[in-house]
Amino acid sequence: MTEAESEVLGALWRRGTMSFAALIAEVTSVQSWGGATVKTLLGRLMRKGLIASERAEGRQLYRPTIPRDAYVDSEIQALADRLFGGDVGALALWLARRDGA
């Protein structure tokens, strides 16, 4: 997920299921993007399977399909895989040492 996409998904993690209008309002409160940009990012996240939509009460609602904790865990593991041969403990130790420096 790109940094921009994480802004959209982050809004859903913070607020829960939202309409398109509410999602645009939430994202544009922290980013100077237009609605078209949010719509593009939303489409990308839906194609990646990270956001789902459903129609309720006459409007489209959007929700994350993965909890934030699960996503963070997968990103940490991917970083550990890439830099520390999959050893999350080695990553944590490196971060602890760096933080103490």
C-alpha cells in the first residue's frame, strides 16, 4: 500500500464504516486532496482487497477488510524478511539499539 492509500485506509480504521462523502471529509481534513483523488485511492484499495463496499440505506458504505493490527504485523514481518532474514526479534533489537543511541 502506498502512503497516499494508507491515508484513506487510516481514515476507515479511525472512524469505521463510512459513506463516500464522510470518507472524503475525513481524508481532506488532513490532506489537501480533492474528491477525485480520494475516489482513485479508494478504487485502488478496493482492487487490492483492503476495502469493501456495501449498499445500505440508499448509499454506498466503505469499510476496511483487514484490522489495522493485522496490517501492521504483516508490514513488520515484510520489513524483517527484507532486512533481517525474517527475524522480527533482530529488527526489534536493531530498533532498540538505535533508539538508545
